Amino acid sequence: MTVGSPALWIGFTVLVLALLALDLGVFHRKSHVVSVREALGWSVFWIALAFLFNLGVYHWCGSRVALEFLTGYLIEKALSVDNIFVFLVIFSYFSVPTAYQHRVLFFGILGALVMRAIFILAGAALLAAFHWMIYVFGAALVALGVKMLMQRGSDVHPERNPLFRLFKRLAPATDGYRGSRFIVREGGKWLATPLLLVLMAIEATDVVFAVDSIPAIFAITRDPFIVYTSNIFAILGLRALFFLLAGAIGNLHYLKTGLALVLSFVGVKMLIADVYKIPIAVSLTVVVCLIGGAIVASLLRLRFRPLPESAPPDVRDLSRVVSGIVCLDK
């Protein structure tokens, strides 16, 4: 069975849909506030599942393809952290009750699965038909990396997204939330609730993230199946990661710098691919060192620069944990 065989595509899609159905239909059938403990458990589950899949890739396809999947997964996982900040802005802008946030993210990720598949297949077709597109993708990634390095405290405005603005103009909406429902029938008419507008805002912003992140993984592998599966596994764990890191994400000060350097690295990798192909093992090492170094530097900053008392409790708790870990070395 080859990596790109239809049986693998169908089998993987069925597996993902079954897991999502189990998630929503059993574990999150009722809307509730997701605790940090629950989010941690789900994060471990999705990461373990990705590594288990990686072992399967290694067994059936060999070490090279397995390294491609692992490197792509780590890149997409790191880049998906940027989504968390946008989710926070959107939920704050629409004042979404905490109990309904998981439901919105669930359907947002379901839509992202479809859009990512379309973008990946289109990207693979472009690279196969027009080899020079690799230079376009590479240059775009380097430019995006430089832009991220130059940006400081940029604001996110979901209401300015043209797709969201079009939907808001065309869809009549209620004046408030109606529980966890996306649409309701009132006065003989079907109306969108603000929760559906939130979902559309998340879907619209994911289009932007897909345009940024998908070219990055094509620097690692041209196999659409490996690109797709690594993308999907990173997205599947995004909801749990959101509830786990939402309170502390703003204090990982150097994470954006690490992400910018990763994008620049994979962009350069694409630009020089015809001259020198950087080995997958080297790419994996660079990605791990850049992201890991950015996280460690951010945690050390929390250790040596105490947070103000006005900081959220969960962020202060994180700072105390880091302080305790660092003090073990003394």
C-alpha cells in the first residue's frame, strides 16, 4: 500500500470523522466549561495519537517518510499556536460564553479540515504543474517570517475580514445568544445567532492561516497525504491546546520570534531546493531548537521578570511553576 493510495485517504478520513463524532457526541454532548485538567488530558491524547500514527508511517513507509511527517506535524503544531491568540480575540469581541466556546471550535475545525484538504490538493497540483511555484512559496514564507519579526503588538480585527463582513450583511441574525444553537426559527423566519457569526469569523481567519502554513510544509515534503495528515493532526489538538494555554499564551513573549524564524528557515529551504536539499533530520532539528528555544526563553523571562498582581491567576500560577523548576538547578 503506497502513501498516496485512495484506501489510505479514505481510511484516514473515516478515522478522523469517527474521532470527531465520539468527541462531540459522547464527551462533549453537553455544553460546559472545559477545565485545564480536561484540556491537558485531551492534549496528551491528540499528541499521543499523532505519534502513534507516525509509528505506523514508519512501519509501512520507512524512516524518511516518517521524519517528513514528524517535521511537518511539529511545524504545523507550532504555527497553530498563533490561531489561539486569534480565537481569544474573536471570543472576546463577541463576548462568547465560555461554555459555548468548545462547540464553536469543534465546528470551526470541522470546516478547516475541508478547506485544508482543498488548499493542499491545489498546492500539490500547482507544484507538480509549475515547478517555479516553489520559489513563489519560498519567497512568501521568508517575507512572512520577516514581517512577523518586525511586528510588535499588532491588533487583530475579525470584523474587517471581507468574508465575515459579507456573511454578516447577508444573514439576518438574532439580537443575542440562544444557548449553543447556531440558527433558530423565530417569527416564522430562520435567523443566525451570534454564535454562527463567531463560527464564520473563525472559518474566515483559518483561510488566512492556511495560506500561511500550508506552503511551509511543502518545503518538507511534496506528498499530499503526508501534508494533509500532519496538518489535520495539528488541527485536531488545537481545541484542547486553546483551553490549556489561553490564559498564558500572551506571556510566551518569544514564541512569535521562534515561529518567524521557522517560517524563514523553511522558506529558504524551498528557495535553495534545486541547489542543495537540506536533509529532513537537519530540518527537524532546526525546527525543534527554534521553537523549543523560544519557549524556554519565554519561561525564563517569566522567572526573572515577576508578573504584576493584575495578571490573571492562571498566568501567575504558570510563573510560579516556572520559578520552582528553575530553582531546582540552584
